[in-house]
Amino acid sequence: MILGAAAMACGPLHAQAAPDSADLIRTNSSQPPHSTSTGTASRQADWKGVRPGTTTRAQVEALLGRPASVRTGEDGSTQYVYAPGAHLAFNRVIFGAGDVVTLVGIGLFDEKDRVKLSELKARHGAPKRVSDKSLRDPHAEQSIYLFPIEAGLWVVADPATDEVHGATFFDPASGEPDIPVPQASHHK
């Protein structure tokens, strides 16, 4: 989603500190699977407990605190942006109809915060490599991986170092997401 130029006023900001890397990309394996709107069990990935398709704005604020900024997307969605990427629009939570989270996008800027691609593969199954390059840095050796739909997760990772540099969480019920990839780098 593209961010709109207009930002919404949100009063005094008391944004929570950036989460620890252990909290960034996980499945709540210690918790029982939650029920989806169709009544099926899910082992959906989440960011600090935020799951697209089920978590509400009030729950996000209870889990993450106040955002560093609030924006309105071109599609009218509300977007909360959290530190440390507030100026870059990373670490954002996007809300759709009914104030339910539709998408979460995070950037792992510091090496100490990065998780291993191999750890995500162990938790969520083998991903599909959808691109040999990312729009984040088309000159870097970073590929885009889509995990099985039920995980609701795609990542930008460096296969040589096994490090994840960014992740997007989506509602698995919405199907395969539109993943922005450089034009000539689709992986078949």
C-alpha cells in the first residue's frame, strides 16, 4: 500500500520502544491455535501478538502502545507507524474495515535484530522464492520469500547470510498477497 501525504493528528505521542528480535517474527507455539472467522485453527505468524485479520486497533494499542505517527493511506486505510522506522514508514500496522489489522510491515534495520530465514522455515514450512531481488535494495543479494499462505508471511532475506531484513504479515484468509518485486526478477 502506498502512504498518503496527509498525516492524521494523534495528540501527544508515547510510542513504545522497538520490540526485541525474539518478538519480531513468531508463531505463538506456546498458545493454542486461534480460531479464524471460518472456524478453522491457525498457526499464523504475528508481530508482538498482532495478527492481520483478527487484531483490532484497540488491541494493537494495548500490545504496542501509541504509534510514533499515524497516517492515512491513499485507499483511506489508517496506518500506525512505530519506531525505529517512523521516518521511513517501516514497522507499520495498517487497519481496514472495522478497525481490524489488514497488514503489518516491519524492517529489521540493525543486524542484532535480524532473525534467521532458517528459523522461519523451521516454524512455518518451506517458502516459495518469488524474486531474486527486492525493491528495498535491487543491488543487494536479497530475495523475497513467500511462506505457506496459512502463515500469512513474506520476507526479504539474504540467502547467503540467512538473515531476514524485512517482513510483511498479511491475513491468510485474503489469499496470496501482491508482493512488490523488481520487474525483471520474478522467480519461477
